[in-house]
Amino acid sequence: MAFDLKLPELGEGVTEGELIKWLVKPGDTVKADQSVAEIMTDKATVEVPTTRSGVIKELKFKAGEVIKVESTILTLEESGGAIKSTTPTAPAAKPAAAPPTNGHAFNPPTTTVSANGAAGGTFELKLPELGEGVTEGELIKWLVKPGDTVKPDQSIAEIMTDKATVEVPTSKGGTVKELKFKAGDVVKVESVLLTLSTDGGSTAVKTAPASQATTAPQKVHASQPERSMAAAASTTAATSTTFYPPVMDSKVLATPSTRRLAREMQIDINGVSGTGLAGRVTREDILKQLDSVSISARGPATSTTNGSISFPKPGYSSNMANAEERVALKGIRKKIAENMQMAKHIIPHFTLMDEVDVTELVAFRESMKDVAEKAGTKITYLPLVMKALIATIREFPQFNASIDDQAQEIVYKKYFNLGFAADTPNGLVVPVIKGADQKSVLDLSKEILDLSKRARDNKLKIDEMKGATITITNIGSVGGTYATPIINHPEVAILGMYKIQDRLELTTEGKVISKKYMNFTITADHRLIDGAVAARFLKSFLGRIQKPALLMLDMH
Amino acid sequence: MQKFDVVVVGSGPGGYVAAIKCAQLGLNTAIIEKEKLGGVCLNVGCIPSKAMITAAHWLDKVEHGFPEMGIEVSKPKIDFKKMVAWKQSVCDKMSGGVSQLLKGNKVTIFAGTAEFVSSTQIEVQSTKGKEILETKYMILALGSRPIQIPGFEFDEKNIVSSTGALDLDAIPKRMVTIGGGYIGLEISSYMKKLGTEVTILEAADSLLAGVADPDCSQVVARKLKKSGVKVIHQAKAKTQKKTGNEYEITYELNGKMETLKADKILVTVGRRPNGDQPSLKKLGIQIDERGFVKVDAQRRTNVKTIFAIGDLCGQPMLAHKASHEGVMVAEIIKGVPRVFDVKTIPAVVFTDPEIASAGMLESEALAKGYKNLKVAKFPFAANGRAVSMMETDGFVKMIAAENDVLLGVHIVGPEASNLISEAVLAIEMGARLQDLALSIHPHPTLGETMMEAAEATLGHAIHIIQKPLHTPASAPTAVK
């Protein structure tokens, strides 16, 4: 029976791949799960296995051709069984779940009725939403004090946001029991501002969900659509009602279908500069935004997407075209280009450099060589540096973090996934050691060797290149005194290690001795990490490198 | 207890459209209607008034147009009962169509009154008894009703709202219309054509004040006057007294009390949203002091599973706005990221001649900061089709920004209501005057006026004499 083998999904967002080479030829007998071809995608080169056993009849593509996911790549003659064409499961990565849309999944939020609504009880007045994108405000002053009697709609506090100062009214009357904040405090939307003891009147109180804290603040911005206020009970996560303002009030020119496209792509069309006639925002203008969005969307799993980056795409031409060769920017090179551009664009980088006496470290490593050999591996400096790095970032958690620009939050990570830059014939690849803090130096050594080898051979799985929390670049193994690396966004720091050099030193006793020195750099995201903090970080880290015995102190 | 994904309350042009769209999107949908399917629009509003206007229009043509065209007929007789029956048949066809569409899309129809129990429960009271419906989402499309003024309470026989006026059993001899808004003008115009002596009491200085382009309403005012409708401006109706079959209406004019007599009083001073239904309070939604349910740009209330559309959620109270919202809300419930995102909501008034507008008035454009507006008109009198239809009153007026982007179109004239859609599309697409001017419009049609008005606004229409807007710079002369 003939069987069509189709190209399986190769990873999230990957729709096609380039056929690097066939691993089989017509007439070959293959077994299920045997690799039949190497396919290169944006993310990696993967081997595609066959799901059935049989004899290869026909190869449908030639090396170099780009193949869409789900295309039949070869046919084989099965020894038995029904004719069926199936898609094998992805060899590298499971197809990821569809990314969540900004929409409202068809599952209503739970509008729970706050128990505070009980008649004649205590009512908690929460800070209502203060405007689009405003998540907190500073309490300027209280307009009431405990013991005061307030009427519904009476203003009780002045809150300053980064848009305006607004007076917040209470939705219910009663006697002020407790003020939960002091002037000067920053109050998050939905936090309880004050409590009131309400005076009976069960009819008013029973009104049900959402009405309790639904006090409308003063208009913050005239053109702002009226948004649902606070809604004490409703879970905002499930029904995020954030949306970009309608175009009726703006001067943006775009056709209705383009506007709709922008909304579906979660792009605020009001902020897109149009390239069309008279400043029209064209469909292409919106799709261009998609390109830049997808850079981050396809990035590491922890990446946060930012919807509105559009990089210029200048062309290049010269009168020397005859002496130039043009090659498509694609695959891993394209991915590297996108990631670097993105990281440089988003992150304000700075690099701190220093040298350290590694004489003891070198001796330490030498002393472990035999042990390592017995364990069937060899120890490089990298696992030792990793251990020192983990110990240091435990001390400085802001180095093991990300910035969620969309949510305007800093994400501190309580796990340690170390990426290390690997130079491969295809370009830069960053394999990741997951849970590096849980692994012994020997384990790390083995894993580094394994990942490096498979990186060079193009055999890494996509998962093995995702999810780093901080990265180390070891350019020193090739050469160079110092470098200024680029941070692997959304990480916030990258450690650089360089060549070990011998140096003669004059001791205080007047003796000349030989020492070994090594240079390190720490490159950090200045949004999160101040220069002095980075300096302290580097000092602490180098202390551990200089006295590897100190690493014992971090053992647990 | 029956469970639904969505329950739509009200089956007007907002509600029934929302219900059909929900059902099309695979949601288990119910709709509740206490009167006839189709709501005010299909039963006592847009559709029946258009039927009456059409009947009156042909009568007027027979009486005033035919002789000039060389058609002689004996004086037409009106069988008013038959006319009303025909009007009713139009409504019934439309309402029946809605019923078929709802059923065909598997929407469960409840004929009864909705009492809101909680944000997820509605009790339907019908002749069959009471039943509780449980729902994940609710779409409120409760509509609006005519505003009543003190001293002129509706009996819908003699003191009537638009509803009663559309269902009279005989043509009154004299009628007073209180309020010269679009509903008052539409009914007054056709009643006059049917033979009623009509007086309009209007509080403002002009008709359709603040609603229509002033140049447009002026054309209608002139034609009303010519047809014999009396309009008294700055008049405030105070009281009425019934003697026999006759009413004496007292109104205040320039500080003095005046009276006039009529057989019927039509009160059309506006409509108010039905947000004052008591059980609505149980939903926990916010309702403003005028009775509008407060919604965001998705038409979502502060209770996130409850939406309000149409007249209930704000101005303008127009059926096509409601329908657009209905489709939108259905999609939002299904998870599509949408908001009410149009450039313009067109408006049409079926006076004689019709008024239609899309986009901004001149005053609105100036208020939005547009400078050096380009404004011009092209008259129907210069259009071959209009002349051959004996419908030469009116014009197409266009307003464009400095960069020729079309901002507003205001039409008064024959078929203005049908012509305006081109303007809506143009504005939504961000068209410039040249886009309209350079598109071939078929001849001989009323639509050519759109192309010519665009040309006129650019300063060079063919069929009217225009002073050149800009003199071309003289060609440079060679310097020795």
C-alpha cells in the first residue's frame, strides 16, 4: 500500500522549512521513526522521521527546495495495512497551543457577588479603574476621615495618575471605618481604599455584582471611551476589556477592513503612521507591524510581545553589483538578525569589564581532571563559571529577570536556566541548561558537551534553545580581550568570559611569580540594573572566581 | 429552566440582528419580544411611515405632477382604510420575515415580557406562564419610546405619538404637530399631502436644528411652507382643551399665549430610552439619568457579560446603528476583538425632499480643528435625471479637508436616502474628492450629482458655472 509522508509541524509559527538533504533514496527500506530528511527552519535544523515502515518509492522535493508544512515529501510502499496518510508528530517540538488572543474566550467570567454587599455590613470601596492603561495612582489626600458620614457619589480621595488627578467618589453611603492607605502611598487599581459601615437598606445593597465598587471617577481624558469601572467582583483576567480607542474621534485614515485587521492584530491603528495617499494607513502598513510583532512572538517562550515596533528596511544597491553576491537572508541567520535587532532596539545596554586572578581556579580545574575522566567527561571552565554565576544571581535577583513591557512589570525568576552561546557552522546558537542550579558540576559538564556537539551538528531541539534566564558567552575560547555582547532578550544580562593570560607579578617580597588572569564582562539592561549594582555584582562574582573554594559556601 | 449562551431582550433592528448573528456563530441563542417581532422600526416606526410617505408621494404626483406631464386623470380618491391596510401588510411582511429568519437560524423565540432576575437569569412572562431562562451572556436591546409632555398625555386616538399617527382610522382635517424634529416633519409632510391642514409648533428657530445641515433643512422648510404647512417657531405648547371633537391648543410665543384649533395633536418631541424598566436594576448595570445604559466602545456594560445596543445605549437612536452594534456584540461574545469603530453613522430624513447626511457638518469639522475647509454644492436642478423626474429641489453639499479628504456629505433632494451610501463608503475608505470625481458615474442618474459635487468642491464642476478657485500660476517667461 502506498503511504504519503507529510511534513509535520515543525514548531510554533513555523510554516515551512528548507530541505537540506535527503537521508534516504528511492528503493531504501525504512523503519518507522527512522529519519528521512533534514529540514532547516527559522529556528533549527530538524530531522524528519517517517511514521511508517516500507520501501521508499518517490522523493517529492530536491535539496534546497522550501517545503510547506503538510506537503507530501515522499511516498513509500508499505508492506501492509490500509492506505492512509497521516501526519507524524513533530520531531522537535509539539505544536504549541494557539496563542491567546486579546479577545474574550467564550467562557463568561465568574461575576461573583462580593460578600461585602450584605445589608448593613461593611463595604469595601475599591479604587476603580482610572483610565485606559492606568493601573495605579498616588494618593494625594483623603477628603474624609474615619467617623465621617458619607453619601453615595461623595468624593473621598484625590488620586494622581500619570494622566491626571482625579477625585474618587464612593458608590455607597455610610460611616467611614478605616482608611487603608496614607497620603503619598501608591494604590493599585482594585485595592481596597477604605471601609464603610453601611447603614442597613438591604434593597440598595443587594443590587448584585459589580455595582458596589463601580464608582465613576472624574473624566480623566475626554476622548477616552467609557470603560467598565472596577467592577468589584468580576475577574478581569478572564474578560480583559482593554481595547484601542475607536477611530471616530481620531483623524486616522484607514479603510474599515484595515481597521478591523489592526484590531485583530491588537495594533492601535491610531498610532501607526500611514504610508498611503494623504497619510492613509494601508493594509501593508498594518502587516508590517505584524512582522515586528512576530519577531518577539516567535522568540523564546518567556518573551513578551510588544505590538508596535517597526524597523526601517532600507535597501542596498551599488554599482558594483557584478562583483557582489546576493544570498537570501533566511533560516538561522534571519532569526539571529531579527533577535539582535529587537534586543538592541528594546534594551539600553551597558557593559562593565574587569579582570580577575584565576590562578586558583586553573589549579582547581586541573585537580579535578582525573575525577572527571573517571566519570567519562571533561571539565571546562564553563560549568565552574556557571556555578559562580548562579551563586551571584541568587544574591542579585534582578539579573535573573525579565521586563514585561506590555504589563509594565518586572518578572523575577526563581529558576536558573543558563544559556551559553555556541559558535556553530550555521551561526550563533544558544543552547539552554535548564535548572542549572540543581545540577552538579559533572552533570553540567556532560550536558554542555552534549548540547555543544548537537548544536554544531544542527541537532538541537527547539526546546533546548528556549527559556534561558541569563546567558554566558565564552568568546574567550576563540580570542579577544573584551567584547560588548548583546543581551538575549527578554533576558536582562549576559556574562562574557575571555581568554586566560599568563602574567608575571612582583610580590611584596620582591619575588617574580607567574599568575593567571582572565577577563569578564557583565552586560546589563540599564532599565532594570543600575551601574553601581552591576559593579557590585561583578565584584561579588569575581570574588567567587578568584577563590573557587568560596563556591563551597553556596552549596546546599 | 432553559439554558442559553446568549439571551437577547428586544427584537428590533438591534436585537433580532444580534440574535441571528449569535446563532450563526454557533451560540445557543434566545430572543424575548413582548410585542411584535421587529420592534418599533418594523411595526410602528421606519417601515410603516415609509409606506405612508410613498402613498402620499404618488398622490401628490398625480395631483401636481401629472397635468404638467400631459397625463390627465380625474381627481384621485383616497380609500384611507385600504391605504392603512396596505401599510399594515407591508409591516406584517417584514415582521414575518424576521420570524422566519430567527427560526431558520434556530433562535428560540419567547413571546412575553422579560423580568430581569440577576445577571444570568431572566424570567419570561407570557400567556403560557412564567419561565426562567439561564444565560451566560445577555444583550439588551430594549429600544426607546416617544417622550410624553405634561398636558398632552397620549391616548393614541386624538393625542398621538408617531405610533398613533401611523394608525389613524381617518384623515384628520386639522392636525397640530408639537416638535419639528425628523419624525414630526415626516408625518406632517405626508399628512399634508393626504389633505390635512398641518401646523407645526417648534421651540427652536429652525427645523431639524442641530441635526441636519442648516442649508439642507432650509430647503425642506421652504417646500413645507410652499405646500401649505404652517410652521410656528419659538412656540412652546402649554395646554390643550377638548371641546366636542375639537382641541384648543394654547402655546406661548414671544411671551404671549396664543391658541389654535385642531382635531388631532401629534406630539413628536423626541424619544427616550427604555432604561427605566424597574427590574433592570437587578442586573447591577449602570444607567444614566436620561435612561441610557452606560456602555463602553464594545457596548459592554459594567457587568462584563451584559451588553446593551441600539437606542438603549445612546445617541444617535437609529436602526442601522443598532444593527451594526448587534453584529458587533455577537462577534465580541464569540471572542472577536471588535469595537464600535466607524467613521460615520449616516442619517436620513424622509421629508420632501429627503435629507441625508454622512460625516461632519461644517461646524463639526471646524470644531475638530480642520482649517481651510473646501465646501461646495451641486444643485439637482443641473442634473438631467432630476429634471426629468420633476424633482429639482435640493443639492449635494460636500465638505473636504485642505488635503481634499472628504469629511462630510449633506444631501437634500430626490433619493437623498439612497445616494448617501456612496458618501458613507467614501468617508469610511478615507476617499479624497478626486476619488469621487474620477470614478465614472452612469448617466443619466441622480448619482452623477455626487461626482459633480466632488468636482465642484475641487472648483471645476462641468454643469455649473464656477468661479475658478485658484488661478493657475502664469507660465514662467524665459529670462535673457
